[in-house]
Amino acid sequence: MKRISIIVHSAKLLVALAVLVVFAVASPARADNSRFIFGDSREGNVQLSLNGGATVVQAIQTGWYDQFGNPNPNGVGLHNYIAGICGSSDGCGNNSNFHDYFVFNIPTGVYTSATLQVFNPADGYRSPNPTETYNNWDVTTPISELGTVAGVGIFNDLGSGIQYAGTVVSAADNGVVVNIVLDAAAINAINGDAGLQFAVGGAVVLGGTTPEPSTLLLFGSGITGLIGYLRRRK
């Protein structure tokens, strides 16, 4: 009976440790490390190349919304279009997530291809990961509300819906223009907005982060302690 009690007690410890590890690794951890693209960006560095460059349209508005639904301040030189997490460990920010957007006046015409050309500053990409994925989406929020109306719904809208592109970015994109080829859904939307305004949203995919060193240390020390305990009990 004593042996059975020891086995049951050891099994309970294993279950408790497993729960602790799953919580530590799988729970939404504070993103202390920055994971963003287009940091320290400014208005005037974004354009839409249509029909292989036959028509080039400069963005008339760029900006972002943070996860609390706050838009970036309006004003000359303040139209930053960062996307991703601005972390606290490197002094960037308070771990807020940002979705960005771009607005264009589309000339009348018929378009068969479109490339979003976004300048990324010298330190525009920052992440502990070698690459991140930047996705672009349709925007259902009225363009007149972008940058002027706050709301978490707008933040969500800029990072969901109909996907227009998915682009892998890295530190190699620092200081250069990132060329984002838009898909057929985007081209259809651009043609539908010919003679009007067209908006596109963007967000960095944030799933699959690497566990923080402290999490790994907790996991390792927990396993080591359990093994030692079981050996002593045996």
C-alpha cells in the first residue's frame, strides 16, 4: 500500500508540473521583446505600383492603431506606420501591438497587377526571430474614420478579413523598400475603387514565439527537481 501511495503521489506531481509548464509556455506572455516592421517610419514613403509601374500612386495617408484602439497622432511627420509589437525590454514601448494602414487615391483605369511599396527605415525591423510575416488585409472601416476615430474594432479590422498579401520580412529589409505583391482579391478591390480611395491594412503575425529564457529555466529546474525527488522516494 505504501508503494501504491508513492506512485499516486508521484503521478500527481507529474500532472502538476505539466500544468505549470503548459501555463508558462502556452499562456500569452508579455512580449518584452520587440517584434515589428516599419518602426520609426514617416508619411511619404509608401506608394502603390500598378500595372508593372505604368501607374504609381503615392499614399495620401499612413498610420496605425494600437491594441487599445488608439490611432497615432495626426500631424506633419507623425504618420508612422509601424506594425507589430513595440517591446519594453529594448526601450521601444510598453509591449503594445500595432496594426497599420495605407490610403491611396486610385486613378480611373483598369489594373491587372499591384505592388505595395513600403519604405522600411534603417532600424525598421526588430525582432529576436530571424524573420517575421507581415500580412495585408482589406479595410471595411470608412476611410474618413481612419486616424480620426478611436476603436478596438478598427484595430481588429486592419489585421483581419480578406487577406491581400503575406510577406516574410527580416533585418535584411532595413533601409530599403519592401515590395509587397498584392493578390487577385486586392486587384479586384482596386479596380472597384478606381476613381475613388482604396485602403489596405497590415499586421505582423505574432503566433509561435520562442519561450523566454526564464520560462525555459523554470521548466528545466522543475524537471530536475522532480527527477531528484523521485530518485529519493525510490
